[in-house]
Amino acid sequence: MRKSVLLPLILLLALLLGGVGYGVLDAYNLVPGVLTLENRSVNVPETVQLEVTETTVTAPAGINTSAKEVTPTQVQTLLAELEKQAGGGVSSASTNGQSADPAPASTGARVGAVVIDTASGKTIAQVNGDQLMTPASSSKVVAAATALHTLGPQYRFTTSANLAGKKLYLRGNGDQLLAAGAGDPAAITGHAGLGDLAAETAKKLKAKKLTSVQLFLDETIFGEQAMLPNWVAQSNTQYETKPVPLAIRNGLSSPELTYGYVDDPALAAAQEFAARLKEQGIEVGEVERATTPKSAVKVAQVKSANLHEVTHDTLKESNNMLAEVLCRASAVKAGTGANFPGEIKVARKVLGDLKLEETGFENQDCSGLSTENKIKPELLASIIQGAVHGKDRHLRPLISSLPVGALDGTLHDRYLEKTAAGSVRAKTGSLQAARSLTGLVTTKSGRTLSFCVIVDSFREGSGNVALGAIDNFVDGLASL
């Protein structure tokens, strides 16, 4: 009886050990796959920091340095086909199973792409890699790197209630994923709950013989909160709202959708908090806005999931508002300014810290929604490379947060029944006249490549042609 059980297990183990160590690479979140060694929703105090004691950086466990190297000629052939397809030379069908939009004979598209051998760090081949191009949501790679480097993977956003006399101040500092009621410690969205905050606050107020307070919303930590003018000009406001330091489930007007926001997310959260206080027997008047005075005493607080988990949701689902929060909170910490220019300054500071070209990042925002954003493909590819091999180990969660082809996030319906299915882990990007993809792909021989590909400046109606060209290119890399 034991033989019949052991034999299948042995065969299964043998299969798992195959594939040139891919499973190990996957387990360490350095290539796509369903395995993971990353802890989720671990309740770590704010004071705990990751200890980095190594003085030299070696290849991460799982990187297959002995797999057959990809040659420049192989990649250059694929790059030539990419340019041809993106330009309209071939009408490429969308890889999500839908038909491509009819495209002009010539799309007018511009192509930029860089492919790096992850093990050695050497650029294998590139085209227009040093040109500033419209990155769309690939910009979120910069946002994630900025926050992980500045705040650290274990950082948590605190939402607090502070009392001064009979005045109660609800102060946010970045948690846009609050639950209206009880928090869920096993979740990322809804990890902290306003209902829990209200219950603890009411307990403290009653201990002070207070059953009535005046409630103020303090959102001053994020400074200027007007939307970026370009978002309004391009009619992209349904995909973004003003960056606020607290909101219920991202400020979305419908929990069933990933776009469309309430008019005032922070005020809506404060009003929900007031309603929860009333349920606890505390009378609250009309909510007003004010800055928390220095004399106020913190009576209760709730904390978000760890930053590496928030980064996970930011990249997997391409969450625009979370991307802005990552950069805005980093700007506050670095003192570069609680506004959009401050976000860009802190991002450039981080790029400088990572020994990357700061001028390769010419964005207006961190989400990638502005059509005036510009980034060099070589910079985005280098950030991915640095997250795998760089000295700042705080960047490692960036890799495990990237969507996986044909599996999850914004890549769940791409590369279906393709070689790249499960072999590409990358951040998508889609804007009016730009498509992009930035991440890692593992070849059939087991070689891991860091890459960025951007197609922009194409004519209206050519979006699916650009998307198909990108996916054919990455699938070609996976097939090497």
C-alpha cells in the first residue's frame, strides 16, 4: 500500500525538479508562476525594518546561469518583426481572443525595446532604448520602486483618531483601501476598517465621559489634491481622482468596478466614520475639514497591510490611485513636496540612489495616465533588472507583484495557449496612443530576460495592432 502512494509522489517530484530549475526560480518570485515564498498579511510593527547585512550582491536563488544564452541575432530578428508588425506591415490579432481593430495601412507607430540577460546584466539587443517614449501604466514600475526604496516593504499606512478637548480629528496618511466596517487582517483591500477605528475611539471617549464630539477630517498630509490637468484634458478622470490620504476601497463609487470614483473620497470616508461613531453611541455633528493641532492626543488607530502587499495590488491590477499614493507618501517622507512635482522629484531621487539615469524619467504623474509622460525603455528595463539583481533588496517585492501571463492581474487573458503563458511576468500599459509591457520572461531553455517594450505615437484605431505586435515579440522571446 505504501509503494502505491510513494511511486506517484516520486514521479511528481521528478517532474517538479525538471524544467532547468524553473520551479525554484518561481518559488523565489523571480519568474512567473503560481509558487511563492512571499508571506502575505504578516502583522509586523512599524518599527521593524528589513536587515540587509550583505556587502556584496550575488545572483538570487533560482536564476539559471547555466541555461543557454540568447544571442543578439535572435533578439534583433524579433525586434525587426516587432517594428514591422507595429508599423502595420502585418495585421496582428489581439492575444486576448478578440479581433483586432481595423488599422490603417501604416500605423505611424514608433517602437522602443530593450532586452537584458538577467543573469549577466548585459543588454542583448535594443531599438530606440534611449528615446523618451510614452510608457502608459509601465510607469507604475517606477512608483513601486520609489515607495519600496523610500518607505520599505514593511511600512504600513496609519489612520488615526486624535482628540483635543471635545474636537475629534480623523487623520489619514495614505490608506486608500479602508473597509467601511470591520477590517480583515487576511486581506489587502479592507485590511483596516473604519468600524474598528470607531469602536476603539468610542471606547476611549466614553472612558473620558464624552458622548458628543465635533469631527474634523485632516487630509493635509497629502497637500495639493487637485487632479492633474492632463487627466481632465484627455477625459481620463473616470480612471483617476484626486490623490487623497484616506478612502474606502480606493474611493470607487461601485465595488464591482475598477474605475469611476465618488466626488470626494476622503470626505465620504470621514462621513462613514461619523456614522460608525453614532452606532457606538457617540453623537457627531457635520464633518468639517481642519488640521490636527499639536495638542491633540491619539486615542485610536488602524493600520493598512504592509507596503509590499499594497504594491502587489498596485501592479497586479494596475491601480492608478494606489500608484499616486505610493509616490505621494514617498514625497512626504523625503520632503520633496506633497504634490505632483514632489512625486516626480522623489522618484528621480530614488533613480539616482539606484545609479540609474534620472533624466530618463520625464513623467507628470506616477500612475502613467498622463499622455504627456515620457520614459526611456532602457530605464524601465534597468529597474526590473535592479529589482532582481540590485543592492537594494527592498525592491524584490516589485517582481512578485507583476502580473503573470495567462494567469492573473492585467495579463490574465493574454498569452492564452501561447509559449509565454506562465513564463512572462510583466507590467502592462495602455493609453490613447501607447501600449507597453515591462518585466521578465523565461525562455524555453530556461534563460531569464529583463525587458521593456513600448509602442507609441500610433494612429487612432491601431491599439490592438500595437498590442498584438508586443505580445508576439514577447512570445517570441519565450520561444527561444
